[in-house]
Amino acid sequence: MDEIPDYVSRCLDLAILLEVSAYPKPGNVHRTADFAETRYEHFLASAVALPSHFRRAAQMGVHVSQKKVVLNRIGIGKVVKNAVKDVRAWQRDKNTLLGSILLLSPMAVAAGLTMSKKTPFSADALRIDLKSVVKSTTPRDAVNVYDAISMAQPGGLGKAPRLDVTDAKSKQKILAQGTSLYEVFKISAPWDSISAEWVNNFHVTFDIGYPYFRRLINKTGDINTTSVHTFLRILSEVPDTLIARKAGKQEAEWASNEAAKALDAGGLTSREGRSQLLTLDRKLHDADHKLNPGTTADITSAVLAIAILEGYRP
């Protein structure tokens, strides 16, 4: 079982690298498009910082399977906090992979747990363990994630009705009230898809993105086309909550409609689809980043992670 944590960390790191490299992924940094202050290289450097943290998370999953650790002592929040701290040490931007870290850290634990069992590994088995992992989180996990968010300083957080991450008193209230990270995400789930994935059993990842990815990669064998189209499929069905918080619900729905049109036109597999895709990429790369579907990119990395854990290789 000693090799499981290293295997899991490599799988998740590869998922991040493939996701950020997919192009043209409308409105996001990718290998042919940067923002003024955030470049493709920032994401590559960030990916370099993460394997040790994913490895530790997966090792905790192995320890749970061996009954050396109970689920609520895993320390997911600390994994997230340390990962964000390391990411900042490896590049100059503040926030590159916060959403992906929040999705992939519990997945690393679940993968370590699932792979330690005598039953064959599968996406379904991973999902069952992932549900147990996120539900086992503690108030200390929530405080550590609040610290991670403060370090990352992401844009477009919005305002929570209670326990807002920007309120200095929220961490004290979390500890005093015994509010777990899972319960905190229940509060923010209505306006944040990362939180919604946690509390809705990773619905978008497993029920929308992953089945579509599997069908398309088996059909085309092309990882770039499949990654971009999976991103478009998710965006077309689930308006990006980062856009909604920054620019409003109407703009988020417009971006989803445009993604659906580009996909219906063939996306990267047709001249018309590619033209629409490139046009959409330019439109979403607004100077203020209000139309950046960053949450969709994070969920796409989680989809890729499942495929790679199941054995996909580019």
C-alpha cells in the first residue's frame, strides 16, 4: 500500500496539468491565452507545488482503511491550507488553483481509501468514499479553509448571510458553534458550485462531466478536444457561479448559452464550431475577469482526475 499515495498524487497533478493546458478553454488561462497578471506558467508552477499535499491526503485515506485514523481526524482543512500556502510560494499570483484544491484534496483522501480495499477501484466506489470523507469534516477544517481562502485572496467571493469568510469573527463562531466545513459549504452552496459539489455528492463532476468525458475520449482519443468539450458541456448545463457572482446571473446564463451553441456547432471538430469557440474565448477574456468561468475549469480538473485514477493515460 506504500505506493498508493504516490500514485494518487501523480494522477491528480496530471489532471491539473491537462486541464490548464486544454485550449481554447473559453475565458480561462490556457496554453494560448493569459490574463495580464496571471499566466499559463503560473498554473504550471502551482501544479509543481501540489503533489506532496495530495500524497499526504491519500496517505490519510490509506490509514483510514487500516483503521489507524478515523475519518474526522483526517484534517482536510489543513491539507487545503498547506497546499494553498505552497502554491503561493511557487509563483507570484495569489490565486491559481484554490477551487481545484478544494475539490481534489478530499478526492485524494477518498482515492487512498478506495484503492486500499480489496475490491476493484471504480468511479462509483470512489464516489461513495468521497461522500464519507466530506461529511466527516470538522470545525477546525472549516477554520483552516477560511485561512486558505484569505491567503489565496480570490475575486468574486460574494457575501454569505452568516459565517462570511471575510468577517474576522466567523472563525470564532465556527469553533464556538461546532460548525463543520461540510456545514459551512451548505451555506454557500446556493451561489458557489465548489461548495455545491461538496454537499451534493459531486453531482456535476460524476453525473454530468465524467460520463461525457468517457464517451468522448473513447470516441475521439483526443485529450485536448475531450477536455475542452467536457468544459463546454459542464458550462452549458451549469452556469458558472464565479461569473454569476462577479457579473450577475444573466451574464452567467449568456455564457452557458454560448457554450452550448459552440458545442452544438461541433466545437473543435468543425470549422464553424472552432470559429464560435475562438470568438467566445475572446469575449470571455474581459479585462476585469468578470466573465471568467473559473469554477467550470475547477470541476473539469476533477473530472479528469477520476478518469486518470481509473487508468486513462494521454
